[in-house]
Amino acid sequence: MKQYTGEMLCEKLAMEIWHYPMEQWLNWPAFIQTASFLIAFDTELTMEGIFTYLENSIGHYSPNIIQAFRAIGDGHDADILEEICKYAPPDLMRGEFLDGNYEEYEITCFDSDHELNEETVKKIEELNSQLYLETDFDLWELLYKYLDEQIMML
């Protein structure tokens, strides 16, 4: 592990974490979990957005992702995600989605899959606009620094 910098470790994890089920990640060292959950969150939001995140299985790990933000010193994004999850609890959103009995590869619409009112949707969109992906905040710099520190302590 000592041969890696925080950035190198993130690059390696980004390629390899998908070979393991997320529940297995919980058995990994805390700093590896932190990086893995933040990489997965970033990937989901970049590819699909906050509403898909809330209904996909990764949403179940929101407490771990919130904890990961806090571990690297990013309380702002932790607070924002925590607030979003109060408006639309991921496990509830996932349950509603799965209760839809869709065919494989069927295209669905978030609004028709869930019972969120327009005000709640707007609030989630407003909160989402404050997450690091929508601002100039560099999450990766914090994560790399955190990992560098963890690696040095090994």
C-alpha cells in the first residue's frame, strides 16, 4: 500500500471496486471504504444524477457516503446529501421503484415511479445544485490528501 499516493490509490480503486458487491466494501479498511463510496457516488451522480442515485441500490449506502464526506473534511456535501435523503429516503425510493414491476431494460420516468410532490422535487434539485459537482469545489483534492495521510500512517 505504501507504494501508492492518494491519487494513485483512487485510480486503482476506480477500476477495481466494481468487481465487488458494495456490501463487501463494508469489510474493507475504513479509508478504502471512504474512497470507494465517494468514487461510486461521484460516478452515479455524473452518469445519472441525483434522482437515479436515490432509487438505485447505491442510495442504500447514503449513510456510508455521508460518513465518507465527513471523514475527508467535507461537511458541506455531507450535510447537503443528508438533507436530500430526508426529503427522499433512498431505501423508500428504491422500494417504490422496485414495486413498479418493470420489464428488463424498460425506460421509466422518475416522476411516474415515485410520489414526490413538485415542491419536494424542486427542493432536491436546489440542494443538488449545491453539491460539489455543481460548484467549483474540488472534492478530489480533499480525498487525495486524506488518503495520503492514511497511507503514511500504515
